[in-house]
Amino acid sequence: MEGSEVRVRSDRPDRPHYHLHDCVVPRTKLAETLSGIYAIAKRHDLIVTNVFHAGDGNLHPLFSFDRRVPGTLERVLAAADDVVRLSLDAGGALSGEHGIGLEKRDFMTLSFTGDDLDAQACVRSAFDPDGRMNPQKVLPASARCGEFAAAALARAGDLPEGTWI
């Protein structure tokens, strides 16, 4: 392995799959948050390995599991949701370095106001007016720039001419 590259694999045939998460918390909350992550894993009957760079508060809980076992994937995803909420409750953020994707998109309303999300949607639409770059991946569906929404409605013929939003 080179530099900070980490290769993740399971040596356990009974848990060949993993779900790696990304979250960040204030460094002063690291110990408390790690304890919380272990409690989440126990509550969901999962094995967790914490990979992190403590100097900047980035945590990467890794849940090992076997998705062939019915109900296991659902437990892993529920645990991942709990980790996000734990991180936010500790004063952290949704992501420290890997960004917001489908996993955390719908949690953005826990960190940002509707006005914040609308502003982000307006900036996004300024650079991507046709919505081609990672559509539906970054912002929750409810976050729409008024101008962008109006343009979409106008294209569909659902907005009367001259309507101002």
C-alpha cells in the first residue's frame, strides 16, 4: 500500500461484505462518538471497525456483514443512518471529505435550512441548468431554485406565462 491508501477486505467468510461510512465530528467529541458508534453496532448486532484520521475528526466506521443473510443489509443501513445522526448531534457535519451522495442526501435538511438548500440549488442550476451532472444525487428533491423550478414548469407547459416565483 502507498501513502494513506487503505485496502479493505474481509478475511472472514461469514462477513464478506462491508459498508464504509464517512462522517466528521469535532476532535473534542471523538471518544464520545466512537463509543456511540460501538453502541450503534451492538444495538444492530453488527461488527464495526473504526478507521479514522483523528487529527481532523474524520471517522470511517466500517460495518462487516453478509448481505446474503436476510435482514442484514437493512440493519447495516439503519446503523449507518444512526451514525449520521450521532455525528450531527455531536456538532459534526454530514461529510468531512467525501461529499454528499445518495446515502446522505436526505439528511441535508438536518444540517441546512430550506433557504440554505434553495441557495445551493440556485448555484447548482447556474452551472448545470439542464440538471445533467449527478442528477438527484446531491440535493434533496425538495431543494429547488425558484428560477430553475419555474423554468422546468414552463418547459412542461404547466406555468402560466409571466408567472414570477
